[in-house]
Amino acid sequence: MAFEPGAARVIDSPEMLRTFASAMRKTGRPVVLVPLSESWAPQHVALVRAARTVPRAVVVVVGDCPEEHARELGVDALAAAPAPPALSVRLDAPSLEPLEARLSALLRLLVLVNPHQVVLSERDFEFMLLTQRLISEYGFTTTVRGVPPTRSAAGVALQPALAELSAEQIDRATVLSAALLAATHRAEDGAAAVLDTAREILSGMDVEYVELRDARTFGPAPERGEARLLVAATIDGVRLIDNVGVPVGIGFKNLSED
């Protein structure tokens, strides 16, 4: 199978995707998978660029990405998302059910491609951790690489829901990132201080949740260690999410000393 780096070769069937990935692995080139869960948007540029930093990697983007953008970014192969398997992933927490379909679709991609690495946005931190768990439980050798959310100049995490908001509403959305930033500055004071700060700043919004979780297990936040502060809120009925890493009980200024 002829291979032209950066040509955004279009792959039009699951069988062709499997064959292409297998051929690349046999040449000793690691395959890096970038699965898109939404239509192409500016925030996806960072995912592709992160994938291309893997030495000699073949970057495969799966999803709705225009060929011209793929070629500009040096994508090696471009494939439509295959249908998820008949046997879908089941999660034991009702709150996670909306992610089952995405995980099922990703599971089929992992079987077809068996990638060296899968690149995901940390904006969907919960999905990223579930992907890591899925990979571990199914015995794949794939590693997960998280890429920090792409943000606007005002600090808002870019996401599809922003297209539904006016400029004035997007200005109001900056309070989410402001709350996260302010809360991280209380990291040294512990989990309660982090949560109290975020909730105080978000008190005037329609907040769905403000949670601090262990960054590795997604369980309760540690008294001292890496955690993730996650928020979801609605602006005039439009749901937005964001999150940030927090060194609880340590604080950023003490990280180098810890």
C-alpha cells in the first residue's frame, strides 16, 4: 500500500482502515489516532499538532474533518467514523450513560487501528479517564495523550456550544474560566478552599455542578495530590463545560519543591 506522508489519504471503509493501520505498523511507524467526536472546529488543530509530535508517526484522523484542513496540518490519513459495535460499552453509573455511545465507537476504532497512541482533549476529562480505563481493561497497548483545552483570548474553553451563543453571552461565559483560575490559587489551602472559591465566583450562574476529583481515579479528591476541578453551567439554556488541574494541598508555587 503506497504511503505519502501528509497527503490526508481518504479511507472509505473499516476494512481499509484496518489494512492501512496494519501496513503502517509493519513498517515500524507508530500509528496515532485522533478521533473527533464533533464536527471539525478550531480546537481540533491542537489535537492534530500534538499527534504529529510523535517521531515518525502516522497520524490518522477519524471523523468530520475537511480534506483541505487535514492536508494543511499534515494529516496522513482521514477516515469516516465507522458504526459502533453491536455490543456496546456499559457503564455502572447512570450519570455516565451519555458517554457509552462514544466509548463504544472508540472501542471499535481501537480494535480496527490498534494505535500506538490516541489523542484526546482534556476538555472532556471524564471521557479521557474512561478511555484510559477501557484500554486497560481490554488489554490494549495504546497510550492516551491528553491535550489541554484550546481557549479563546478571553480564556473560554472552545466547544461546539459556543456557536449557539451571542458575543454578549460568550463574554458572560468567561466567568467559568475565571472561577477555575481563582480556585487553583487556593490549591495550597486544600480541597474545601478550592471548591468554596469556585462556587462563590459562579454563584450568579445556572450551575449544574462544581466538583473536585482525583485526577487519576476520578474518585474523591486527595488531601494532597493531583486533582481535577470540573464545572458545568448553562447560559440561557446552553450548556458549557470546563476543567483544570489542581495540585491540592501543594499549590503551584510549591510544585518544584514537592
